[in-house]
Amino acid sequence: MTTTRGGHPSEDHVPDVSPFSSPGPFGAGSPPEGPGGSGVAGAGSSARAADGGRPGRRLSTMMVAGLAALGLGIAVGTLPVPYVIESPGPTYNTLGESQGHPVINVSGHETYPAAGSLDLTTVYVDGGPTGSVSILNAFSAWLDNSKAVYPVELIYPTGTTKEEAQEQSAVAMATSQENAVASALNELKIPFGQQLQAAGLSKDSASAGKIQQGDILKSINGKEITSLSVIQDELAAGKGAPAAVTVERAGQPVALEVTPKDNGQGRFILGVMLKYLFTFPFQVQISLDKVGGPSAGLMFSLGIIDTVTPGDLTGGKHIAGTGTISPDGAVGPIGGIGQKMRGARSSGASLFLAPAANCDEVAGHIPDGLQVVRVENLAEARHAVELAGSGQDTSALPACTGK
């Protein structure tokens, strides 16, 4: 998901009145004293006799016990718990500015002004390796429909440190920006260069001892590797047969034979973690501080398209959305979509683009006044924005209906 760091109203406070306290013998709810000076009108002498004539000691004991209970309640309420709280974060217009700089800045290609908004949406995340939440925080969030509470292991792998979480978030954001440029250029039919490089090997990889980190994959079974789908299609057709793979290593071609392994789901893989190397015909710089994660990819793509094409894609409308993006334009699922829809509506959006894979989480949770359109790829998202921007009826666009 796309997360926002900093600027979140603090929830780590202790209420002025503890939820464990109540009006008692020394509070505002005490009954009025009677003529005998006790807490029961008209029964002063008998009350003192029952306490052995020492009402001050009894009151002191009760006060100490009450304060101890209050202190224990506060201590328990502020203990950290293994949960993560997601709440609506700010939105950012990819066609606008952030901290005085354009969110999307293009050089080397003509650009065109846009009047509307294509908002990327974010989620505040409290808890996990970047901080902690208390029992009171978690309980309060459970009662708040705008927030979601998850066990920490559902959001972060066990043992993830704060530094690792921040680095992974930053890398995911950088990758989403490169993928956004590639997908936008693909959508606009603007040619560019792309190669696949081995970033590492998975555990028990079929390519162990053969493909090395840093190798550039050039061909498989004689077919030029221009995208990941070329590799996937060739391995699927081979049904586990050895594949002839040519890589570029230190500038030289190296021929290899790799027998793929079944990943346990009926799909054959080389066991190589890949990353794209792009060569773009012009420069696109995306500037957005304190925001990380991969789920802004779709909105970056649309913002780039609107920036480098004549006219106003949105027609001045306020549109928001979320979704990861692949270089070929496929839109993938994200986390925190309920909070992102709320954030979008609070910022004034009337149309929201949601990944088709998130539809089960969307149905039944759409804020009033917000139309949610399900999209599977950039072309569908672009069509939805163009339709809304031209003032046409958008009611027939695909919606999330759940299962």
C-alpha cells in the first residue's frame, strides 16, 4: 500500500479521566456530609464507632487503593500490543504540486497544463517495526469505522526492523515510479528500451549455480526477452522441459541451460528475482516527500499521460484512485483500500479507480457520494477518466459488486 510518514495526529495520550475511574467517596459524586460530619446524613456517631473511631485512616486507605487502581489501569492501557492500525491518510494531486514543486516534472518532451485532479491516496500506518500501539489505541480503532486493525504479522514479515521497513517502502515507491513511466509510454505507443536483470535468486532456485545476480536476460529458447511475459509463456509451453537461456554477463553473452521447477501451483519458474532496466526517451521526475510503497503507480501513470498529451484528461474533474502498475499496464491489488476511499471522498473526489482484485474489500464500504470503478489495466483506467472528463455518463463503467 502507499503509506504516509509524519504529520499524523498523535494518539499516544492518556485521557484526562481514566476509563477505569468512576465517581467515588472522594470524588464529585460523593454524597453530602450530614450534621455528624460523616458521609451519611444523621449517622455520624455510629459511623465513627464502626470504624474504631479512625475515619481518616479508612479514607486514606481507600484513596491509596483508588490511586493504585487508576495507575494500574493507565499502565495496562498504554502497554504495546502486536497490532497495526490503518487510518485514512492525505491525498496528493499528481497534476499539482507538493512542497512547492510539481509532483510530476517532465523534461525533454512537450507538456500541457491540466486543470483537474488525479489524486493518489495514502494510508497512515501505526504499529509494527516503525512504532507501537497501545491497548487503548487498538480498542479505540476497533470502534472507529474509518480505521482498520490487523495483527502485525499480516502487514510486516516477522523480524522486520524499522530500517528494513523504510527501505522496502522507499524501493517499492521508486520501482512504482519507473513502472509508471513505462506503462504510460506503452499506453501512448512511445517506444523505449527495457531489459530484465537478475536481482537475486529465490531459495532452492532452479537457476542456482547458473544465472547470477546482475546478469541481463537476453533470450529464452531463441526468443528475445522483451518482457516478463515472454519468459512465463515459454516456460508454460515447455511444461518443465530444460530451457536454453542466454544472459549478458560483464558485457559478454553466456549460454545456459536451466531446468525450471514447479512452484507448487502448477507454474514452472526459473527461481530468479528480476528487475527492469529502462531507457526512456525523455526524463520524468516524481517528487513526493514522506510517501512510500507501490500503490501510487496507477495514478502516477495517469498523471504522466495527462502531462504529456494535449488537452485536459479529467475535464477539470476531481478523480482519485489506487493500484500498483506493471510496465505493461496491469493494475494490481493494494492494502488499505477502505481507508483510501474515505480519504479520497474527504478530499472532494467523486470518482475512484480501484483495482479489480480489491473488489471484495470495496463492495459495501463505499463512502456516500463516491463512484468506484473497477479497473484491471491502465487502458481501462484511462477510458474511465476520459469518459468522466468529457462529461459523459459513467454509470455503465464496471463496478465492484463483491462475491
